Amino acid sequence: MKRVAILGSTGSIGRSALSVVAAHPERLEVIGLAAGRNVDRFADQVARVRPAVVALADEQALGRVRASGALPDGTQSGWGEDALVAVATHPRVELVLCASAGTAALGATLAAIEAGKTVALANKEVLVMAGGLMVEAARRHGVAILPVDSEHNAIHQCVDGRGSDDVLRYILTASGGPFRDRPAAALAAVTPEDALRHPTWSMGPKITIDSATLMNKGLEVIEARWLFDASPDRIDVVVHPQSVVHSLVELRDGSVIAQLGVTDMRLPIQYAFSYPERWHAPLSPLDLTTCGPLDFHAPDTGRFPCLGLAYQALRAGAAFPAVLNAANEVAVAAFLERRLSFSSIPRVIETTLDAATRRAPVEPSGLEEVRELDAWARSFSSSVADG
């Protein structure tokens, strides 16, 4: 029996994770759950899995869950970052699935690593903002960080058991988003409704917009740098509209190994939960005879400059991906609120990165410095977006 905690249980990844748990009741037990403010969904989850410890984002949300009567007797409960850390470090927990959005998960993830927990990572901010700190802590404590993002999970499967010297290139696939065939001149008129119509995946608004700008793939390049200890020159992106091949690796002898599968996040979640074992998955198998042709194209960084900006930030040093992430979040929020055009998202990010270059930030040595850099970048990029 593997005992898990799920941070971000009410989101799409968290719900899929609980589905995996339900499919393997003899192998998985939920010890801890944490969520934001979706009280009704969280109360239902708590009533079903009866965790030993729970956390919510604020006191009001926790009060509503307590009032619902869903909390089992003896369940430890709290709110805020300290409660999130308590879920991640509970002594009975062996594996922590980090699927909560935003910067609040930084402290909980680092605390889980320092407590010796295996981390299944589905939160991009953790490695984009503090990859060096997380990887060093994992190395120091002998902790595995298992990727849940379908692309990094695919690479993990392709390279498992191979040394990094055997790999020449890590190749991330991208669907290309809803505008992969749209001319550059038409992108300025894109509305939030247009951008939220992803052709393949059903995701939250922010990540869906990131997919449309290709920033999502840029953030994944930064994640791959830390997960696989690879320089930016060894990480490539190809547009693969069918999303059947989730990623590939090219080995030193010229062989290319790919991981294929249905587009269902329960697969990479179960892989992280079961690793190093393989369990039966209650999913329809991939039928290659119905996939149709599989296409691969080079990304157009002229039409979608966010991918190039991510590479630029990664090459500039460990402080700059945190700036990139903050500026992107501010710009995406402004676009969704119709205060910024779609084509202005990369302008806000680039202007903020240029300002950071003049500021010359040093590599953060702790989470407090990461948060200070994040706060500066959010303040600066907000002024750019509203200017």
C-alpha cells in the first residue's frame, strides 16, 4: 500500500489522481488532501476518501468544510501555507502529488522533499521558479522528483534506466494550440473565447492560454532542464497536432525513442504513483489504426515569440525564469480580463525580462529571495500591462 497526499485535489489533475486511487484501492491510500476554495467539491472528496489531514487556502473555506460535516472525527485540519506544509509532510505520507497552482506550493514541495517524501510534480511554478533549489534539496535528501506533465512523464519513461550521457536530445511535443495555422496578422484580434478552445486537451484557463501562446511549452523546456539535468541546447520542441506522441528522446547512436498514449492525464499520474512498477490502467488502449497520419513541424517562434522568450530566460540564469513566469501570469490574467490583446502578451514578458536584465538579479539562494523576485516582476509587469 502506497500512502499519498494530493495538493490541489479539486483541480483537474487532483480529480484525475483520485480517480486513479479509486481504481487501485488495494494499492493506494489517501492520507492528505489540500485545495483552494472549491468547498463543495472538497467536502465531497473528504467524505469519500476520509483523509487523516486536510488543508484549505483560507479560514473561511475551512470553516465551511467543517460546517458541512464532511470532516471525519480526528481529521487534522488547517488553512494557509502552514497547513499545506502539514499535509505534505505528514509522517504517514510516502508520496506527495503537487498539483496545486501558483507559488503557495513552493514551500510545501520543498518541505516534502526535506521530509524525505517522493514528489510527483504537476505544478510548473515549482521548477520554473526554484528549479535549482528543488533539485539540490532532492539530491541532498535522496528524494525522487517524478514528473506528471505528460511530456516530461513521457521522457522519464523513455530514459528510465539510461544514463544522461546516452541522450543527445530531449524532444518535447506541442499540440500547437488553437492558432497553429492562423496567420500572424490575425492574432491581434484573438479573443479569450477563441484562445480557450484547445483542440486536444481540457485544461484550466491559464494553462490553456499558455498553450495558445506556446508559453506552456517554454515553461516545460525550463522544467526539463532541471528534471533531466540538460542544457537548453539539448532540449527541442516539435509541434505534433495529434498529441499521440507525448515526447521523444534521441540517443547517442541516433536511435529515437518515443512514448505514445491516449490523451488522458490518468496515465502519467498512475505512472508516477506506481513507479517503478507498472499497473493495469482502466482506460481504452491507444488504437494506432485510427490515429491517422502523425505530423511533426518546427514551432514558429515568429508568430509565437513566448517560446523563444522562455529559452532566453533559461539561458540568462536561474533568476530569470521566475521573472518570466510572473510576467506571463500577469499578462495572461490581463488578456483574460480583456485589458490586453493576445499579441501583447509576449511584449509584456519581454519588457519585464529586459528590465530584469538591467536590475541584474543574482541566483536565489532560498525561497524568500524567489518570492521577492516574483513580487518585483509582478509589480513591474502589471505596470507594463496597464500602461
